Amino acid sequence: MGSIYGREMNDELIKDCEDAGKCLDEMELFIENKSYDMAMERLNHCLRPEILSRYGEAAQGEVRINVEEAFEAVIAANYLYPKDNIILEKYPFGALYFYRGTVSLLKKEYDAARKDYFLAKNRAPASFLFAFRYGEEFKRNGDMRSYLESTRELFTIAFRPGDIAQCFRNMGYFFVEEQQYRLARTFYVMSTFHQEKNEAVEKELEYISRVTGGTIDSTSRSDVEYAVREYDIPLLGNTELLNLATQMAHYYLEKGEKEMTRYYFDIAYNMSQKDRIEGLIGKLG
């Protein structure tokens, strides 16, 4: 396990972070008003070379990352970079790159968008949102093999039920594009084990039924078992993350920190639905 450290701050860095925070607060309004040039000007200012050089490069054996919540730091230190020291960067590089990618996408500057989504993902490697959005660029470009690989990576960092469900929906979309409709339906059904109601899934199941002339209208237990085995997909999500969350919950329980104990037990509970999911599989027949 790598150690987790916070960056030491001085007045100049604090001022930088405050300015970046204001910039991010403005983004939704800029986007809503389609003020893309104004948004880009603000983002470019916050990502100017002077800022990048001020924060410097990571030293050997050190990884500097942004996180949105505590478990992302734990995932980075224990799962993604177990041999490195993790420096939690307070300057929100990941979010700034993410928004700049989004503004570029809205301006139909697709190459720039893809580059910034990649930078966002690298700055916040445990962020499901950033990794998901980067993968969507492969889908938009029709690069389905890269889309599949990016989805496999998503499975490794997904710990919220909705995010795990999204991974399965990605797999379903991939197999629709491959015209392997039984597999597609199976993955869409598996997504409902983690998120029961989703309008997109319902529409995709209707599409599969229609395009196959009603010949693929059900999914069996053997379909699920085949998909999991053949494509090495974690039906319950990444169990290493479940174990990590459980360990952290017990750690904070022993320290008597109720809020963090509750936070990690909530994550562990949502990932430990084996009996419920196996029960749902049993109903497939």
C-alpha cells in the first residue's frame, strides 16, 4: 500500500485553488447559456503554463492525483498505485480538464475534447465519471474495441451501484454494435441487478426484440453464466474494492469515527449484494 499525503499549501497556492474553484462554479451557467468562448477563456486561464509549472512534476515513486471523495484516494493507494506515495493535489486539474473537454465537445472540437478527457482521467485516475467520459469518445468515433477495453477498466474502479450498472450497459451497447444480440440482452439484464430501473435499458431491450423479430425476448441463467465466464466480467463488481471498503469501515470503527465508519460501511453494503443478485439470477430460469 502506498502512503497518502496532502500537498503543503502556501498563500499563492491557496489563491490559485480559490480562483479555480470559482471557475468551476461558473461552468454550469456558461454551458447553460452556451457561452462557450467565455468558458474556454476562464478554463485556459486556470490551466495556463504558469500554473502547470508552479505545481511541478511528480517525483519518482510519487503520484499526484485529484479525488472527489475519500474512497478514491484509498483505491489509488491500495489498488491502482500500491507501490507509490499518493499526493492529494488540491488544485482541481482533473475537473478543469474535464470541463475544458466538455466545452470543446460542445464546440465540436473533437480532438481537443478527447485530449482533455484523457488528461482529466490521468489527473483523477479513480474518478468513474472522468474515465467513463473518456471512454465515450471511443464510442463516438466508432472505435468499439477501445471502447470495450475502456469499459473493462471502468469495472476496476466502479463502486457505486449506478456506476457498476453503467459498466454492464456499456457491455450491452458494445454487443448491440457487434450484432450479438443475445449477449447484448444478457449484459443489459445484468445491469438491472445493480440498478433496477433504467429507461435506456428498457429501450434497448425493446430494440433487441424488434430487430431480432421477437426471437430474443428472454435471458436465462446459463446466458448470464456464459457471459461472465467468457468475458471475465465481475458480476458483483470489483470484489477487491469491496474488501477495501470493509477494511476501511472496520479501521474507522476501531477509531470511533462514526461518520467515516458509516461512509465505508455504506459502500461495502452496496457492493455486497451477492445473495440478492444470485436470487435474481435464480429467477431467470
